[in-house]
Amino acid sequence: NHGTDNFNYFLNLNRQRDVGIGFGDSRRDVFEGNTTTSRQVESDYQSTEINNTIRGGAEYFWNYFNKLGVDVILEQEDETSRSRSLNTRRRTAPQDELLRQRQITDNEDQEGYTYEPTIYYQRKFPEEGKKLKASAKYSMEVQDDGTTTEKESRISGNNRQLYQNRQQEEENRQLGVFRVDFTDPFLEDGKLETGVRGQYRKFDNNYRY
């Protein structure tokens, strides 16, 4: 941040990286007469999320009562996650035999960015509490999310079945807001608040499976 008599400049950079890991293992045995069956579930998970944000702007004061400013935010994010679950059911007594085994693997990749510029004007008045604010903001957000799921099954006799599905979703959101707010405490026990607001919204979604 740097300020002078008539100008103020600011710039902020932020980077965030989050890593998550997890795993689990469980087993359940069922005893029924001379027969024993077991069910074992193994799972693991890992994710990485990276977020980069840049925010900058400037303000101009041509006197004590008036201020004009611009603010721009640019954010980029990237996230990947992998998860696996293995479910095994087998007869362990009187003889060892695989009854069913199923493995599910999920791979997800998501990336996107957000762009948001804002321009604003503020006007003060000699009367305390009287002020005028005007702003115009545009925001665009783009997201691309892809997921691949694989399911592999084995049944008694080692017959294998493989199933895979993929889905891709793209989102594009645009939002524009213009507003003017005026406040005037012209009454001793009250004040006047008025304004106008306009909003533009557009959402595009593209989904493939």
C-alpha cells in the first residue's frame, strides 16, 4: 500500500496450498455354525487444492469530500482429488473362497478462475451523516470440473466386470451490479435512505456424461 496527498495504491498477493490425506481399514467376521465369512473394507484418499489471488487498485481524492476508486480481483484455483475403496467379501471357513470383491476409484479434477473489477465513487457532505455512494461491479467466474469413476468387480470364479463413467461440467457465470445509495439525516430522530440498483446475471452450464 502506498499513499500520497491525492492518490492511494494497493496490491495484495495471496497463495494457498492445502493437502489432505486419509485412509481407513475395517473388517467384520460373521460366525454361523461351521461357516465363517468376512467383509473387509480398505480405503484411501488424497487431495491437493491450490488457490492464487491477486487484488489491486487505486483511489483518487481530488478534495476531502470526493473519492473515486477502482478495485480488481483475479483468483485462480486448481483442485485434484483421488479416492479408492476396496470391498472384499470372502468365506474363510471351512475353506477359503472369494465371494465378491469390488473396487471403486474416483478421480476428480477441477480448475477455474474469477475476474472481478469494481469502480466506485463516494461523496461526503459538510452535514454529518450525509453521503452518496455509487458503484459498478462486474464478476465473471469460469469452472471446469471433470470426474472419472471406475468400478471393478470380481465374483466367485474370478469373473471380472469393469465399469467406467466420466462426467464433465463447465460453468460460466457473469454478474453485473450497478447501484447508487444516498443517505440524508435531515430529521433529528430520523434519516432518509434511498437509492437505485440494477443487476445483470447470466449463467451457462455445459454438462456431459
